[in-house]
Amino acid sequence: MNFAKKIFFLFILFFSFSVKAQKDTLLSIPFYKVSYAFSMPGLELANRFGNFSNGEMGFSLKHRNNWIAGVKGNFMWSNQVKEDSILQGLYSGAGIIGIEGNLTDPLLEMRGWAVYLEGGYQLPWFKANKNSGFTATASVGLISHKIRITYRNAAIPLLDDKDFLKGYDRKSMGFAAKGFFGYYYFSKKRLINFFGGVEYTYASVKNIRKYNYDTKSYDSGSHQNSILGFRIGWILLLNKRPAEEFYYY
């Protein structure tokens, strides 16, 4: 009986110590993030597009030692296309002949996507919240963008031919590297978590169509792109432990 009491006492003592140690330990935090960036193109990309929107979704794990790793994807869009003369050879007067015989003006837009592997480090700033702080990350991945060609009010038979459009859309793809510096805020509530900062992307891409119908020339060289963006986002914590365990006491 005395032996059983001793075992029970040791179990209670060990459990109490474990709970205290857990509060004194910074836990790993898995999370989803959704964000938006106002992006400005640079280098050769600035000759093709103006400023554009850049949405992002991703999954990350912030380890207890403040290192961060994750994956993320981007979707880019805009109606600011500077190479707006690519279809001039198809024009008849003030427009392109539509399916009903009338003249209509095509719509040119920017579309793009990117996928990245991300790694970084967070530097805690406030002692009361060890999980929030200035954060720097680096990402490597694949990026693609093109000129999306559609029609405004009337159908244009030529533009319904997807293979034909490939000679005009300048679809490009290549490897990209991105750097981000900003601030991540993790609160004691799962839904009140956010981040913001500035990012810079450099990419070397090639025109995967290789031949442009409008210039009647091959395009097989590499093109240098850069993107400067200002990003804000929302974080959804996936850790179901009590929020108090995220912080030192």
C-alpha cells in the first residue's frame, strides 16, 4: 500500500513538473497564411506590365527555435499591359472583326503564378510574446506569367483559337528567388494573427512559346525580371493547444 502511495506521489510530482516545463517552453506553431501584395515590376518585366496585384496562400511551421519553413503559392493579375500593340496586325481599321462582322477591341490582361519553398528566421522583439517579432525569409521556386487575351463585347473567332493565341501571349516561365522582411504577430487568439512587410523577387525566365507571330521572330533568350512588393496578410493557427502554452511566463 505504501509502495502504491509512493508511485502515485511520484506520478503527480512528474505531471506537475511537466506542465510547468511546458509553459516554460516555446512550442512549434503550424499555420496557414493568406495575403495580398501591391507589386511593382522591374527590369524587363516593367517593359511588359505595369503595377499588379499579387495574392498568396501558404502553409508554414514556426519551430520552437524560431526558424520558419513552409510552402506557398502566388496568383498575379492586372489590366496594365504595356505591350498593347501585339495584335495590331489583326486590326482592320479601329478594331478586329468580330463574329457578327462588327469591329471590336480585344482585352489584354496580365496573369501569372508562382510556387515557392520558404525558409526563414524570426527575431522576438517583446519579452511578453516570444512568438512575435521581426521576420526574414528566403524562398526559391518557379514563376510564370503571360498576356491574357480575351474580347470585350463581341466574340472574335481568331481569339477563340487557343493555339493561335500562343503566338501572341508571351507566356514565360523560369526560376525565381524571393526575399521578405517584415513583422509577424501571433496573439493568444487563433484568429487574431497577422503579418506585413516588404518583399523582392528576382527571376530569370524564357518565352516558352519561342516564336512571336506579331514580330515574326524567335525568342529563345533569357529575360531578367524583378518584383518589389508590399505585403499584408492574415494567419490561421493550426495548433490546438491552449494559447497560453505559446508564451513564456
